Amino acid sequence: MPSLAETQARLSAAILKGDAAAVAPLLVGGRDPRARLVIHQRHYEASLVTALTTKFPATVWLIGDALFTVAARAFVRRHPPAAPCIAEYAEDFPGFIAAWPGADRAPYLGAVASADWLLGQAALAVDLPPLSIQALAGIEAEMLPDLELSLQMGLRYMHADWPVDELVKLHLDGNAPERYVLDPEEVWLEIRGVRGAFSLDRLAEPAYLFRRAVKSGSTIGAAAEAALAADPAFDAGAALGLLFAVGLVTSVNLPA
Amino acid sequence: MTGTSLTPRPTRAGVGLRLPHLAEVEATRPAAGWLEIHPENFIANPHAREMLQALAADYPISVHTVGVSIGSVGGIDQTHLKRVRALVDLIDPFQVSGHLAWSTHEGDYFNDLLPLPYDEETLRLLATHIDEVQDGLGRAYFVENPSSYVGFGQSTMTEVEFLSELVRRTGCRLLCDVSNIHVSSTNMGYDPIAYIDGLPHDAIGELHLGGFTIEADEGDPTTDVLIDTHAAPIAEEAWGLYAYALRRFGPKPTLIEWDNDLPPFATLLGEAARADRIVAEVFAPEARRAVAG
């Protein structure tokens, strides 16, 4: 009689790899327990493929249900969830589908899937009361470069070599033309999500670099340097003021 | 294990609150006796959690875990358990439950409730894990009987014997899913009445009712297998077992589960109202006299 560890290893292989030969002799139930095991195998695949279909709606729209389902099935076999909160599952699906055979004919596919992922994650967020620029009053000017800011939790930043925002908007509008030519174009996108809704806006590259750096925890000084590297004329003071003006800043963190 | 909920236990039937119904329920506050949620749907979803917190002020809530995996040989995922505890602390549910099953192996999560052999090795493991979960949550954990399609030849005890021993060793409580008893007894060929009679009545703290789907058994196309899909109305056989369970266990918080192919929320309330009517019939004075006689 195998140990419980061995039993679970065998059943895991049956679920993930379809290899039921080792576990089948252990099972009882019905005339053919191996056929009953298919119920669990099917549930694993179907429940996660459904989750992916929900998370990547523009990608499904772009390549169609049939091709998406084939890719999603392969993904869930090779990349099972690592934790029970399925909302956090499949962050690496965009990279997977970008490398899918045939994806070279749609080189923007991975970027569209990335946009799907980021939009979905952003839309789960809530917003916190924003601070005004007055939050900086009383902080000496020479300390400003060392400040860190917390931005709204629903902010995401994405750079792509294709105008995926146009594709996403076509999908959301539901009125895609019969034929659409997509030419390569670098875009720097800011996604702002809150309570089930989201916006998707283009930024200029320096502003994108500044905001992305602030969002990821860089100091204001480091964020400004990243933007100035792209544009020596970048106005960091104005960019900082705009962060407050559009309600993105939720806390000001003084250096330790 | 210490601590109990300050939320009163409900007397009317409740319904499972799934994300597609959340905004409607938050906006309209329908007359549900109580709401049951899966914490895994809320832990990583701040927007949903915010709405749930508002609902917790108006409804008794039960937290029904689907990912704690008390049966995994790899142990309890402490990170996940702490996230469940944080949600529990936020909404103070009247109880917290999970499944007699396992769903993780070597870092992979199967999004399913997989079967266990019922023997001493499994019993020792689950007793240890239930102690960990109850300590981690700071309250009693209610363990639900599974829906089964297969079992293990190496089992040395029945499911009822296994559950009873778990209760004795850990002090955990039981969540009796009446529909699961119907599904499993049909699929595995045992007597559902004997199963209910065998459960430790004092440990039963909640009843579940959910719909199933009938398929031809691929291994024997002349027979059917019942799939616990929670995607259909509750079957008449399950309603009948529910009335029997009520007579054996007394009135308990009862949940209507519907997780897939969701109907309008009003349909769930209709099923809950039927459960309430059955409680009223079973515990009407004439019925009590008939049972006593």
C-alpha cells in the first residue's frame, strides 16, 4: 500500500500530465474508476481555462475562442497555479502566448495579453483619498529629491512596440472594422483602474518613465533622473505637481 | 484555539454570494438570511473586499474556504492561512469552514477538491492540519463531507467513521453537505440515510444544499454519475434528504450553493425560501408530536 505522499504524487501526475497509470490501481468507484478520474482531470483544465478566458478578453477577441482555448489548455498544464487565489493566476500567460507557435504572425499578441492582464488587475483596485500639493508644504526644497510617494493602487504602466491601446479600445467599443492595419508604434501607457472601471491613456516617454519610477518606489530624484535621460528638457517640478493635481498621490514618505 | 464570532448564528437559510452577484447585492440588500463567501475570491480583490466589508455590517457571513487544503501532505500554506485570517478578522463571520479534501501538491494548486484515502495515516495528518488551521484562525473550523466520484481501496474506515474520529481528535465541527451525500452515495453505492444516521450529531453546525449535473458514467454507460457542479436547482432527492437531516440534527444554518451558470439572485432566494419552508414543516408542532410518537 503506498504512503499518502505517494498516493498524492500519483494523483497529481494524473491531473496535470494525464498519466493515470500509476494511480488507477489504487482507485475504487463505479465499474471503471479510471474513467471517473477524468471528472477531476476535466475540472482542473476547464475551470482554469475559463478563468483565463475571463482574464484575457481582448486576446480572445483577437485570435478567437478556438485558438485561445488551445493555448490556454497548454498553459494550465505547464504552469499550474501556485496559490488558491485565482485572481492572481496567469501573470506569465502573456509571455507564454507571445511564444506560442504561430504568434510570430501576430507580433503584438503578447502585448495585447499584457494589456489584458494589467487592465484586469487595475480594475480590482480601490482608490484612497488623494493628497494635494499642500502635502509638500513644510518640506525643505533640498529634501524633495529624497522623498518617495505612494500612488493609487490601481495604477499600472506599460510600454509596448505596438499601439495595443487602439486594439483594446476597438475591442471594448465592439465595432471593429472588417480590416484593420496595425503598424508598429511605440506607446507608453498609463492604466488607472478603480472599482471595476479603468482608463487607458498614452503618456510621453519622459512622463511615463517618471511616473513608473515613482510608482515602483524610486525617490523623486531618481525618477526625475530616469525622465531626464530620455529628455534633458523634462520639467520634473511640473511633473510632480501634475501627480498631485490628477489625484494619484496617496502618501508622502520622508526618508528615514 | 480560542475566540468566537460576535455575529449571531442565523436562523433562516442563506445563499452563496459569488462575484457576479456582488454589486447587485451590495446595491439592493436583498432579504437573504445570511451570505456565504469563498475567501479566495476576495483576498486578492480589494474592490470586492470593500463591498463585502459593507455587507458584513448588514448580513451574517460564513467564510467557506476552498484552498486551505487540509489533506495535503505538503502541509498547510501558512501564507494563505494568514490571508484568510486577515479577512476573517475584517468581517467577523459567524463561522469558517472548509473541505475534507486536498488541492495542493509540491507548490501546484489544482483548483479542485481531491479525494483522500480514509486510514490512520491520513487521519493523523488531517488532525495535525486541522489543529494548525484552528490555531491559525483562532476559532473552530467546520469540515465539509466531500462529493465523491472515486475512493481508495486502501481505506480502512468509512467516511463517516473518519469524520467522527476527526471530530474526536481535534474538536472541529462538521458542515454536512446534504447534496454531497446524495451525489456520493449514488456514485459510490452506499446508503445516504445510514450516512446521516452515523454522523456525530452534536458536531453538525451547518447544512449545505447544491445542484448537480447528471452524466453517463464513461466506465459504464448504462449508469449515471452525478457531478457536483453547483450549476443547477437542488434536486428533489436532496430536498428529501434535507428534511431527514433536519429531523436528525435539528435546525441548522442552511446554505444554498450555486457557483456556475449562475441564475438571477432571486432564484437563489427562492431556493432558500423553500429550505425555510421545509424547516417550518419539520418543526411544526404536529410534526414534532409525530416524531415523538
